[in-house]
Amino acid sequence: MKQWMKKGLAACLALVMVLSLAACGGGQETAEEPEETPAEDPVTVRVAALKGPTAMGMVKLMSDTDEELDRMTDSTEAFTGEIEYPYSFTLAASADEVTPGLMQGELDIACVPANLASVLYNRTGGGIVTLAVNTLGVLYIVENGNAVTSVADLAGKTIAASGKGSTPEYALRYLLSENGIDPDTGVTIDWKSEHSECVAALASGAATIAMLPQPFVTVAQTQLPDLRVALDLTEEWDALDNGSALLTGVVVARADFVAEHPAAVEQFLTSYAESVEWVNANTAEAAELIGGYDIVDAAVAEKALPYCNIVCITGSEMKEMLSGYLQVLFDAAPASVGQDAETGEGGLPGDDFYYGA
């Protein structure tokens, strides 16, 4: 993981607030002092995202936070409150790196695959809340060749892929099944631990077909100019007309953090939505930030951003989209949303899973 953390920030903010209150206490005494209403305690919100579209949509918020913290460090002026709730950011290569921190209370908010949010909700007994859908379909089948023009053409082939146990696996298995291919016997899925390993397999010739999300499709194509997008899995999903949309990622938070710091959660959602809007509207500038945070190369990011489907969908619209997607996964494989295969416990999340819906 790579972290951008400004240690001691919360303590500094608290100190500044104490000094400000002390300064205000000087001067002429009065007979009675009005009782002050306590505000929500200062908190540094610990946020994690995966190196991909979820982190790409967050870069403006990351940059603004770093700039403000640098200004506070360099300035002799007192804290002005321009960042009401400061953030520390962690970037990870896979969801497996994020999950332990979230479950152990070391992270407050995280961007994770859509189905993993439901799995964590069940695993924690309702301790995870979904704040927003942040990435729509970004999965593609790429080929170094011309053998694949439909899902049916994947029969008998070997597909390099990563994301086992999360959205990529379940989306691929569902689409194969709906197109008459047994995902266990009709194809060979060569699971890698990271998307970059799939790119490396294509580059070395160890694989000719892979399932990749953006921006890794663009990364692969920079190394292999003849690599083509054979299938857009979002289009293949839509063609099934099953009443749902293919989702890739969501933003979740610990339920206890939401309960303890509601103002911080609301401010994060506002700031995150503004960051996503800015990234989508300013591709070149956003790409430079993305490269600067070592998410992907800036040139790759600029090409990939228009195809990354970065969004920030909240409230009832988020619930409708996500619940429909999870229902499709549950009908196909209950374990994909967190139902225990032996006990039957768990399953589709309750209404408390959907923040603000």
C-alpha cells in the first residue's frame, strides 16, 4: 500500500481550537458566560481506494487535501477551517489489502468491489454501510488475435483474469452461464492476484485472452499495439435485459463511524462528488494528478478516463442500482453476496446497508 498521511493533524487541529478558545476567553469578565454547544470532535477520515478508477475519481480530493495541509504547515496563520474534516488516503493494489483494515477499524471509508460490500456487511453483522456507487462497468475481454467476437467464442479458451471472489469473477461467471458456457468446465480461467499480472502474461505471450478493467486495458494496449477489445462486458450484460446494470465498485464505511461522525460522512460525500465531477470534466489535468499519485501513468490515464465510467451515485438511485445488481448475483450464486453455503445465513443486505436511501 502507498499512503499519504499527515500524522498528528487531528492533534494539531485540536490544539489550534483550544488556543483559539483560550484567546477568546481574555478581556473583561462578565457575570455569566453562555454555555457553548459542543461540536463534533475533529477527526481525520481514513480512506482507502484501489489503484484504478476508484482512486482516479478521488485524485482531486486527494490533491486539495495535500495542498491545504501543506498551506497550514507553511503558513504562520491560524487554521481557517477550509478543510473541515481532513483525510488520510491509502492506495492499494487489491481489495484483499483493504478488507482487513476496514474490518479491524483501521480504515473508516473504502472503495471496494460491489459484491464485496455485501459480503462484508454479512461478515460483520451489518457493520458496513454503502455510501455510493462510484464505478459502473469497466470490464473488457481483450485478445491478442481475432478468435473472439462473442461470449460464445470463449468456449474452450483460457482467460487470464484477476479479481477472484469479487465483482470480476461473478460477472464473468454469470455472463458465461447465460451464454451457455459452464464457467467451471467450459473455459479455463487463469486467476492472477493483480491486474498487472494479466498485462504481464499478455506481454510475454503466456496469455492471448484476458479480462481486464480500465485503465489496465489501455496499459496493455500501450505495450501490445495489436491487442484489441474483443468484448465490452457492460454491453454483454445489458444485452441480457435482466433489469439490472453491471456495477464495478462502491464506497463503503464502517457503520459505527457513520453513527459517530455523521457530519464527516456528509462532507466526504460532497467533496468526493465534486472530485468525480472535476475528474470527468478535466481529463488532461486529472491525468497529471493520477500519474503524480502513481496510480497509473499520466498518458495512460488520459486515454483511459473516458472509458472508466467513474460516477458518484447516492441515495435511492444508488440503492436501486446496487440492489438490482446484487439480486442477479444472489440468484446465480448466493455466496457471491455473502450467504454461507453450509448454514444459509446471510444473503442480500437489509435496508440499513444503503446509506441515505
